Amino acid sequence: MISGSAANSQAPSAPPANMFDNVPGYEGTVAGGGGGFLPPPIPTLPMPVPEHGPVQDNWHIPSITEDTAREAFVSYASSKCCYSTGPARDGVITNMEAFNTYRYRLETFTESRSTEWKQEPYNGQAVDANIQPAPGPWNITAQASNLFQDSTQNIKVPYTSSVKNCHVCLGVGRMPCRECSGCGSKVCWVCNGSGFRLGNDRCSHCNGRGRDSCIKCSGQGSQACDTCQGRRQLLVFINLKVQWTNNKDDYLVEQMSGLKTDNLSNVTGREMFKDSQYQLYPVMGFPDPAIVQASERLIREHQSRYFQTSRILQQRHTIELIPITRVTYSWKDRSHIYYVYGNESKVNVDNYPATCCCSVM
């Protein structure tokens, strides 16, 4: 058993502020709360200049063939357990209309940095605080593994590591056992603490003592401190969290096919244009003015949204032409419609004419 203030079961929820040294350049960094806003350095690269817009002879994709439309429809019906394939296989296609649309996508790959004080049990790790000034948070080298992919890296800031007594156990290395409240034993669950079972029969489970040795702490009344793992000391240091984020926005040109725009988010189209730069200039010379306007708006929004709070590493924008075909077909003297869209030839049907009652759309 342990006594005194170290035996207090109400351990502090966070390290005291005076546990951390004052590190120039990291003022305001707290434990678990981050270091607040870390503005990136001002970029030295020049702003981009306009380039010639995308060049393409044919900006239209012809409608799919009737065989392709039927094959996609049959595959769709076959994938539904409660759909008969009759309408897909035997329905008579009476009309096919192409409603191709464009998707503009802007991606801005950014890097942001934050700091916080962290701690870990001291096991002889290097202690380097005050040997020399700690490098600034944006002067520490960190490299994203892949562009346009989210990832995170945690770095121990050099020259900020020092050793402190554990604030939870006050350097004792042990804490009172919560299971037995530091007593080392618990009331016997067989005799409920009486020492007897029936009449004057001594309880064989606790040998008449009325208490059992605590299994959790092996009767010691205390356990190794969870925070320092019994080491009594902690290594405290500033942790730099580097976060790479691919910020993406899409714009779809409105199309009048009747297919809901949400369906197009899960398909790909034919890539008509692609450009990647440190910073992009809006698309110029595209035949659809809606794409030009969307490019100008999104690039302006990304610059405003991310330039001040993070470092822009790379931007990329693409234009895809997404094929949409509205197919009208006849089944049992009634007219119906389905859609085939995207490079994947996905199918959308609002009302399939041959389903059983258990079908779920």
C-alpha cells in the first residue's frame, strides 16, 4: 500500500503548466490542445501566368450502341435478386438520346502544421533541451509520401526533450489500486464479509477472514502508474503534427436528361484536359463557358480558403466528359426509361417493370 498525496485516487487529468519549459518560437503550445494557428511562410514562387486553354478537336462523345445499352441493362437486372431479366432482355428499344456533360475538378494539395506538448515514460531516451535553439515549426523537414493523398506525420521537435517527475504519481511510480481502493483486499463475495456460510460453518473461500486478496493488484494495494508505467519519470517534448490534405471540389455542368446529378459522383468520364502546377491559372478557351466560370470561381475560393492557413504544395485540375444516354424501351405495350452513364456504363432505373414484392430500390 502507498500513502500520502501520491495515494490520492483523484489523479490530475492533465500535466500542470509549470511542467513544460518555455521554448522560443513555440509560445502558447499546450498539452493536448495544439499550438494554435501556425501560419506558413510567405511563398517565394511567382504567381502563375495565363497559358493557352485546352485544345481538343472533338468535345463530344457519340451515343453508345444499342447492343452496349442492352448489355448494361441486362447486367443491371441480373444483379438484383428480385428483378426479372425479361424487360432487359426482351424489351424493344425505341429511342436513344445522348446527354453528355462535363465535370471540372480542382484539387489543392496543402500542408498544415500544429504543435502540442507530449509525454512518454522515460526509458533513457535522449534529452536535448537547451542544448541549442529548437528549429521553427516550418523549418523542420517533412515530406509527403504522395501528392494529392491525405497523410499525417508526427515529429519530435529537436532540442525540446527534457525529463520531469511524473505528475500523476508524483514520482512514486505506483498508484492505489482502483479495484480494492488501495486496501489490497475486497469483501468476500461468497460470505459477504461475514466469514461464515451456513450457521457456524466457516467460509472455506476466505478461510473465515471475510475478505479476499485483490486479484487486480495481487494484494499489494497498488499498481504501476499507467502514465509513467512505473518509471517515475516522464520525457516531455514538443510534438509537431504535419498534415497533408487533398482539398477537392467538383463542378458538373447541368444536363437535361432527367438523371439526378448525385448519380454521376460515382462514375468516371473521358479525361479531356489535365494540368498540374504549384498554383494554377483558371482554364481558358473551353467551349462551354460554365466550365470557365467554375474554374475561375473555384481557384479563387481555394486561394482564399487555404493560402493563409496552410502551405499550398500543388494544384491540379481536370475536365472530364461524362457520357449519359437516356434509353426509351417498350415492354408489354408500355414505355419505360433507363439511363446508361459513365465509362463504367452504370444503369439507373426509377421504375423497373418486373420486380417481386421484396425488392428494395
